[in-house]
Amino acid sequence: MPKINVYLPDDLAEAVREAGVPVSAVCQRALEQAVRRMTAIRAAVLGDVDADSLAARLPNFTRRAVTALSLAAGDAAAGPNVTTGHLLRGVIAEGANLALRILATMEIDPAGLAAAPVPAEPGGGDGLRFSTAAGNALDLAVSEATAMGHNYVGCEHLLIGLAGEPDGGAGRALREAGAQPKAVRQAVTAALAGYTHLRAAAAAPGAAPANLPAAVRAELQPLVRRIERLEGLIRP
């Protein structure tokens, strides 16, 4: 049986040893899941897929994320594939998602990103399919959502995936604009943590949202509405 070496940070490796985690079994299962995801993404033919059909294929993606993918496919209708640039344009064209708020907090103009030319990317196949880089970015988005403990994939996860994908045009444009993967991840985490803090403060005995500083409430309210809509979408 072939052997693959897995390198871990020192602190994680020590924690794995102390916990007695069965590394081989865990890695094998994770790789099997990743292969299934990537196979499904790269096999998807998008030319005649409407938003409802796309949502059925990607049940963990929020409606806004599905809309972004559908807009990306429409933007790339002339072919030969849906690139990371089309995905980024789709996220921006959706117009009301958390990824756009993250870009705003990083002082990055989404309109400037959307106006840039979309570089060609290899990969795809017969029919309109995701480029290799776009498929990798989508898989990174799912992995980021899973790592954060989320049971949904939103535009904010897509933004992290696009920024972190090393070969696509969208990743280069985002990083040149200042949206480094680590910074984007931290911004998403901070935004969601702020929402969690607000809810916990509001639910505490004797506490009420009015007790929070007005400026903090004003900053977090758009995030509150965003996450509440997401919760409504992911409830069975």
C-alpha cells in the first residue's frame, strides 16, 4: 500500500500524540471525502444548470453562495470554463453577502476587483465546467467551513478559498489588493465571533442588547441579520 507523509506543526503533532489520535485512519477518511468533493465539483456541467439544480447538488451551500456560483456560470457562459475570476465576480455580483463586508473592512473595493479582466485558466472539459483552480478554490472553501465548525458554506468561505488558491487569477488579484488568506480568515472569524458575543450578551440573565455600546451594536447588526438568515437556511 502506498505511503504518504503528512507534516504537522509541532504543537499539533504533540497534541495528536498525547490524544492517541489514529492519524492514518483520520487522514484516509479526510482524503476520501476530499476526493469525492473534488470529483463532484469537476464533473459538474454548468451550462444548463439553474440555481435550484445547483442548490440540490450543493446542499451545504447557502442560497447566497449558490447564487454567486450561478452568476459565475452565467458570466462564463461563452466558455471554455468557469474560472476563479468568474467565481469572484459572482460573489461580488450577488451584492449582499458577508464576503463583501469583509472586503470593506479590509478597505478593498469590490468594484475594482470585478472590473479587472478575467484571466484564462486551464482545466474543465466538455461543456461548461470549473477550471482546475476554481475547483481547488471551492474545495478550500468547504475545508475552511469544516475547520471552523460550520455546517454551511457561505460566500465568506468562498472568499477565503479564492484568496488561498495559489494558481488562479482571483487569488492573485485578492492578494495584490491586500486580501491575504490569513487576514481574510481572521476577518471572517472575528465577524462571526462578534455576532456570537452579541447573542451571548443579549441572552445573559439581566442583560439586554441596549446595555451594549451603541457603536458596537451598530457595527454588528448587519452581521446579526446575515447569520440569522443563514441559520434559517440551514435548519432542516
